Amino acid sequence: MQGDKDLLELGKERALEIISDPETVNMLLAKAKQASPFKNSEPQDVYANRIVGLIKPGEKITIQDIVARVRSQGKSSSDTSVAKITGHAR
């Protein structure tokens, strides 16, 4: 049990070091913002138009294919959101 207490104390000390350094805090916040799923979010109508624009009339395409196309444009996407836009149950 002493090892657990030592580890917790070490963690507290490290956390204080991190939050006491503005440069580190800024770097971590920038990293979190970059990783956020909301970073590249766009209004629903814009997203829907993007999806529709990726599908050629009469084309047989899977939801996964559409997601891959959206992601290849540097935008985030999911099977669920594409299914919702296209009206296909997931």
C-alpha cells in the first residue's frame, strides 16, 4: 500500500509542476484542441451538402466509403453521422 501512496504523491507533484508552467499548459491545451472532435465541426447543412456532393447519382457506395471520402478531405466523420444524413440505418 505504501507504493500506491508514493505513486499518488509523485503524481500530485508532477501535476503541480505541469500547471505551474504556462508554456506546458499552453502546449497541452493546443494539443487537446487539435485532438478535439469539435475542432473541424461544421453546421449540419454544410456537412449534409458535403456528403451529398461525394455521392455520384446512381453510385453504389457504402457508409464506410463515404466516411473515408470525408476523412480524405481532412474532415471528421463517423458511420453514425453519415447514416443519419443519408437516411440509412446503421
